[in-house]
Amino acid sequence: MVKKIRVALIYGGMSGEHSVSCLTAASVLKAMDPQKYEILPIGIRRDGTWVSGVSDPELLEAAGSGGDVDSSGELVLLGTGEDGRHLYTLSPTGAHSPTAELISSRTNLGSLRRESFDVAFPLLHGPFGEDGTIQGMLEMAGIPYVGSGVFASAAGMDKHYMKVVLEAAGLPVAPYVLVTAKRWRIEPDAVCAEVKERLTYPVFVKPARAGSSLGISKVNRPEELAAAIEFAQATDPKVIVEQGVEGREIECAVLGGHGDESPRASVLGEIVIDSGPGTWYDYETKYIETEGFHMEIPAVVEPGKAERIREMAVQVFEAFECEGMTRVDFFLTKEGEPIVNEHNTIPGFTAVSMYPILWEHTGLSYGALIDELISLALERPVGLR
Ligand SMILES: Nc1ncnc2c1ncn2[C@@H]1O[C@H](COP(=O)(O)OP(=O)(O)O)[C@@H](O)[C@H]1O
Ligand SMILES: [Mg+2]
């Protein structure tokens, strides 16, 4: 019998995208072939404590609709079921310090590596998950993991440095003004004046390091700018004010190549907002009023232009030295110019999310995509590469 690959699925997390991550874990758990993999779920609770995760997709789905990684308490390992999966029971959460727990789980991760798993699969979105922090921890412990390394993750999470890298690579981005917490404290008038001089309304005000549209607002008039900046600061003290772009939202899924092969770009998808003019892809549309949009796959884009966008998506992957995967999101302006909006090193990854569906349409099923990502993670060296 072939030895199973032991995969630590890490989900939950401290960001605003905790629930989304639990749903992703449920989806991935269901799709992974139990003949091929032994799965060790590890949950990170909203307060940052680490617990043994849940193997039951239904419990995870419950966690995704508002609970914590483990729904109501800490999970205690009971034993191993007939199908080889671990069985857990819930116990009430004890009072333990998040820091102490984190430190002990870091140590555990180090020893778990040799004893319990071969590769980690972080399914975390947002800060402290998608931003290089957990990647750094895994690097320190010498553990192979799925997806981008520390730098690509950190730069991909930060909408300010993302633009710095994209611009340096000659890729087009929307103009923006950076508003650090310090600058907003010291010279808010100068910030407003700079926005007035360099951008035209509407503008989008965004927390630099967030996702799922959390903290973002569309601002139509200068009088609303200050409130929007302060609203974004509640999510991240660092904020960017960005030129509003009128255009279609086109996305491309990029998957790393094996060895020296080039990264692979999927067919294109489009996010079509159905709810009328002036609306955008906000948190509500993404997760609550999900009737308000649909995905058009493949996106109807003239073939030459589509090819150009796919090439640009690969350039983004390479500019950041991404690994494994990233989803590159574009605006296609009325003039037909693609502008890079952002890329996500851990994109939405449920079976019905854009990234897996784009690969499905390109010829790679959800299960095969997971296999690819795990094999890419296992074949690359740990440490500097
Ligand atoms: N400059 C812009 N012009 C027009 N719409 C924008 C702009 N920036 C963001 N949006 C809208 O807001 C959504 C979320 O913004 P985005 O930068 O992708 O943040 P997130 O990382 O939260 O997904 C986009 O999908 C788009 O609908
Ligand atoms: Mg986005």
C-alpha cells in the first residue's frame, strides 16, 4: 500500500475572514481523497488560540456560519474512526492565555512535523494567515506548505506595497494616495488636498491589509472622504485612497509550474454585478446578498485581449515570486485597457469559489487542483529557494 500523505489543514484564523476560512476547510476536506491523504485539521480560533480542528465538514460549515473553529469549545481527540479519520468531542473552552497556547502550539508544530504530517495547507484569508506571518512560522519550523512564501504573501496582502511591486514590474495600476495613520493624525488637510489634486471622484477608500471588501467604501464626494478613511482605519490603520475605475471585473487563476516550467494561467472569469449601476462587489454582495452577482466563465473577452490578460496574470505571479497559486483581479476599462486591481495569494477556495471554478473550466477538477497544490508544495525545497 502506498503511504498516505499527511496534510495539516490550517483554518479559521484571527482575521475578519474567519468564517469564510471554515467554509473553505469544509469544502477542501470533502474533496480530498482519503485513499491518498491523511488529514490533520488544525483550527485557529478567533482569539488566536490553536486547537485540534474538526474533521467533520458539517461541523466546519456550522463554524463558518458564525461560530468559532470548533463551534463552541475546545476539541478533544477521542480516537481514530474506521475510515482512518480522527474523531473528536467538544469540551467547554478552558481559560488559557492565547500567547501561551500559541507558543506551545508552535513547539508542537515543530515536533508534529516529524511525527504527524508531511505538509501544511494554510486555508486562511487576511492578516495573520495570508500575509506571510504563518508562512514565516512554517519556514522557521522547516515545514513544507502550500502556497506563496513570506514575501509574496506579505506584499500580496498589503495594497500599498502590492502597487509598489506591480508598478516596478511595469504593470498598470489605478492611481492612489497612501494614508498612513501617522499622516492622517498630523496632516489630514494635506491628505484631502492630495486626493483632490491627484484623483477624481468617485474614489475607493480601502484598508491596506484586508480582504472580502471589509472596510472598503466608495466615496462620491469630498465631504465624505474623512469618514471613509476613519471607517477603513477601524480595519487597518494604514489606508489607501484609490481612483475609481469604470470597467468590468475580470479574474484569472494562476497555478505554479513544476520545476522550471512557467506558471499556468486559467481561462478568464468575470464578476458581473446585477444589482444596478453604481454598485460594486462589497462584502454584502460577496457573502450575504449573493443573488446580487454572478460569475461569467469563461468571460466574454476578445481572444487577443484575453491572451494579453492571461500573460499579465503570469507576470504578476512572477513579479511577486508567488508559489502555488494566486488569483489576479483586473479591471477591463471601457477603452479596453486591463488594469491590475489586486491579487490574492490565498484566494477564495471553496468548491464554488472563482479560483477552483476557473481551473475546472480549464480542465482541472477541484480534487486534481488540490493534488497539484500539494505536490508543488512537497517538491519545492524548504528554506531559501
Ligand atoms: N478603484 C476601484 N474602482 C472601482 N471599483 C473598485 C475599485 N477598487 C475596488 N473596487 C470594488 O471593490 C471591490 C473590492 O475591492 P478590492 O480592492 O478587490 O478589495 P478586497 O481585497 O477586499 O477584495 C472590487 O471587487 C470592486 O468591485
Ligand atoms: Mg478583491
